[in-house]
Amino acid sequence: MFNKLKQFKDLRSQAKTMQSALAQESVTEEKNGVKLTLNGNLEILELTLNPELSADAQASAVKSCFNDAIKRAQRLMAKKMQEMGGLPGLN
């Protein structure tokens, strides 16, 4: 039983290490002068709007940037996790 608890603690420690490493990464997408930057925790770090666009065009550009940035961040996270050896027991 104690062996299982130690394995769980080690797994949790590895997950925290990976989360910290991923938080240092960022991805940026730009569409029609709208720029959005996400970190590896999928938090918005920067959002720059284009005042020349209509409100609808800005909303569309933000959605597009956000969706593309999330996809890129997810691919980056998967690659980073593979490089770090993944999470044992979840492979």
C-alpha cells in the first residue's frame, strides 16, 4: 500500500514539474491585425485588437486566433510531454 502511495506522490510531482515547464511556453496567433498570445496553461497573456475592424470582424478574428492558438498550444504540450518522457502509468 505504501508503495502505491509513493508512486502516486512521484506521479503528482512529475505532473507539477511538467505543468511548470509548460507554463513557460507560449504561442501567438495573429489574424487581420488582431494578436493573441497564450501560455502553456492556456491563459491569455496578451490580446491586441485592431481598431480599424468592425466589432463583428474583431470578434471573428479573436475567436479564430483563440481557437488556432489553443490547437497550437495543445500540440506543443503533447510534444513537450513526449520529450519529458510522458506520464508513467498513463501511456
